[in-house]
Amino acid sequence: MARRADLLSALSVLLLLPPLLRAGDPHPTEGRLTNSCLQARRKCQANPTCNAAYHHLSSCASSVSTPSPAEEPSVPVDCVEAAQHLRNSSLMSCTCHRRMKNQTACLDIYWTVHAARSLGDYDLDVSPYEDTVTRKPWKLDISKLSILKPDSDLCLKFAMLCTLNDKCDRLRMAYGEACSSGPHCRRPACLQQLRAFFEKAPEPHAQGLLLCPCAPSDLGCGQRRRNTIAPSCALPPGTPNCLELRRLCHADRLCRSRLADFQTHCHPMDILGTCATEQSRCLQAYMGLIGTDMTPNFISNVNASVALSCTCRGSGNLQEECERLEESFSHNPCLMEAIADKMRFHSQLFSQDLSDSTLPVMERQNKNLALRPQPWMPSLFSCTLTLILLPSF
């Protein structure tokens, strides 16, 4: 009995510990960041040597930025010495979060020290983001869709669900107004509002609008899906060279961060197409690029193929490099499979008559999950009138 009491006492103490202190907790939240660059910078400021090295490295930013593969890096000796002083500081492993406050300031710190991590080397940028998972469930009430025609396409249904959600509707109307085509198009404002939508709208709502499945013959559905990113206003005028598009992206800390995140999590690791990380991370990285200079979109109304709005014509001796960049979107097996699986999942959510209760949908979906488990699928909980989803990221 005494041994059992001791075990129960130990367990009660463990349960009272902050989740970060529990071994194996895979779901950090933004309130428990392991090493934010903002926190790491404050620690560095308290150390005169670290602080001086960081300030010197900041002035070296243009000299130690990552060169293109065709260029030989030229780094001043004093910049290399400043980088060496930071090797053992917490700045070298710091990260940022997509929905954190002061994200821009955090990314500025990350990219200042990131060059120091690989001085003299060229490699794919490492993602600056350490992602968090929100546990709080939210409700998706599909019963209200009964006002639509039974044969309405899924893109229209997801658009209606967004309209019925105050936050999603407000954010969607904001970018719809900023991204109006014609003389009212304000591309910088459009991109800003697009980023705000995909950062702040409930993720399943944003995913539903962007990744709703359409029959190949349903051009209206395909057009609604493609216009989610307002291609006539959000994409660059004309058709720039893809390498020029990347140059513009690298000059912007936010765009560079999102591109590095995409390269990290949607990058096939071998010729067999083995993906670096799970599908949910690839989709999150892909959606993070929307609203930047590297905004991808569906190329037509009849299929779910995506591409950048750029060309490799005129790339000269960098033609192969340009084509690799373009194909990392248009012929990326990790991204293509992640999009296809998410569209299949969205289709399954509406595989029954909307006049029925939600419970049969849950049972059927849970059966599908049991037959074909996927790490990217959200957890599901049944409810009489609503479908309760945990965000899939």
C-alpha cells in the first residue's frame, strides 16, 4: 500500500509540472518556446562579448548573406571572427514562430546569425520556424450547409463555411477588397491581406478554401479554388524569370523564411521521392508562401497542379538551376501527394447527406482513418450537431 501511495504521489507531482517538462511532449505551444530568437538575443545582450559580436555581424549582413551557387563567397575576416564568437551562443539554434508577436524582429535576428552558421558554404536555407500545435478544438457546423443545393460543389460549401465563421469571413472580405482586379488592384496591400488570412484564419477553414476538391469537368468549382489566391492581383505583372523572383524573395526576410520552410519540409530526400517531413508540415509551408513574392497557385481550373508565376526563359548558364526551382513546385511529389490526400480528406467530410446528423459522418470518417491512417489527418470527436476538429497542424 505504501509503495502504491508513493507512486500515486509521484504521478500527481508529474501531472502538475508544465507540459514542457514532461518527457516526450510532442506539442509545444507558443507560451513554451524552447529558444526563441528574441529570447536568445536578450541573453546575448547581457554578455558584452556576445553583444559586440552580434552588432558587428549585423553590419556584415550584406557581406555574409548566402550567395548563389554560381558565386564564390567573399567574406571579410572580421565578419568571420564575429561569427566565431557566436558559435557557442544560444543564437545559433534559435527559431521563430509563424503566428508569434514581433515575428519580423525575430526573423531579422535569425537571418543575421544564420549566415554565421554556414559561412563559406552554400546549402538550402534551414527553416527558421519551430512550429507549435494548438490543442484547443474548434467547431465546424456543416448542418448549416443544408441551405445550399445538394449538388453544390465543395469549394462553394467551404466558402459558405468561411462566411458563417466571423473571423474567417472578416479576413476573407479584407483580402477580397484589397485584391479586387482592375484599376483597384493594390498588389502590396493584396499580398499583406492574403498573408493575414492564411496566418490568422482557422487553419481548416483556410485549407478548405484552398484545397477543396473539384471534378475535372466542374470549371466553376476549379475557378473558385484558383481565385482563392486572387491570381489577377496577387501575382506579379508579366512573367518574371524564376531566379529573379527568388532574388526578390531572398531580399525580404519574411519571404526568405517562408521559402526556406518550404524547401525544408517539401523537399524530396532521394530519387524515390521520399519526403523530408510529414504531409501536414509540407502543406503548412506551402500555404505560408501565399502572399509573398513566391506565391504559388493552381495553373488551371481543370486540375490541382500548382506552379510559380514565372518562366525560365533567358536564364542563360543558370537554366538548370532555374528549372530545379520551378520544378520544386510544379513537379514536387511531396507537395502533389500532400495536396491530393488533403483533397480526398475534404471530400470524405461531405460524403453523406447534409440533412443527416454529424455522428454518422464521424463514424464513417473514423472507419476510413482506421483503414488508411495518415499522420496529417486531424483528430476527430463526435457531437450531435457539429463536427469538432483539432487543427491539422
